[in-house]
Amino acid sequence: MAFTHTTRTQWTSPNGGIEVSGVVSESADAEQNRQLAIDATTADQEFDLDFEYLNLKSIFMLATVDMTVETNAADHTGGDEISLVANVPFSWTASSGVTNPFTADVDSIFVSPDSDAASTLEIRILHASAA
């Protein structure tokens, strides 16, 4: 089954009503979509999430508080670290021309919130299934 993820980016000027926007769609045969409940002040909460980084087509993450996402180990050994800002989307698509934010295959993530409040992390991943 094929899945398509679409990312829309828009810029609007507060002066003069100028608007510029673009849409990117990526397709692949596998997706992982998660809404993760993050406990307050608990560092390195582990969640299952796995994909081969070279097969990644798109990723979108949105956190309700500032937080750090580490892959493969709580200290991101053998993986990567991504800092998220509250309510600011993090996104990447294979056709963007920007380097893939992952440098190694992912088998789990570790999430650490920078808040005393419970929070949510939304993750949408599109990837080709492993051969």
C-alpha cells in the first residue's frame, strides 16, 4: 500500500498581505504516526520507533513543550539528537535538498521534556520499508 505525506509551508507578510507558499508531497510504502504522551520532568522516556535512515522520505514532529529527542540511546550514542521548540514544527522531506537529519538507522527514541508539565509529541514518518 502506498502512503503520501504532504507538507505545506507558507510565509505571510503582515504589511501588504503578501503570501508565498509551497507544497511538497512524498510517497512510500510505510508510515509510522505517533501521538506520544510525555511525562513531566522525566528524562529519557523510551518509545519504539524504527526506520532505516536512508529510506526516510519525510518526518514531521511537533511538541507542546521544548524537548530533546535522541535516537537509539539516551545519550544518542550511535544515533542523533534533535532539539524541538514548543509548538514549532520540525519537518524534513527527501526532495527538499536539505541533508537528512538522521545519520544512522533508528530503532527507538528517547524523549526529555524541558518542562514541569505533561506534554505531547506528535510524530509523522514516511519511509520505504526495509528490503
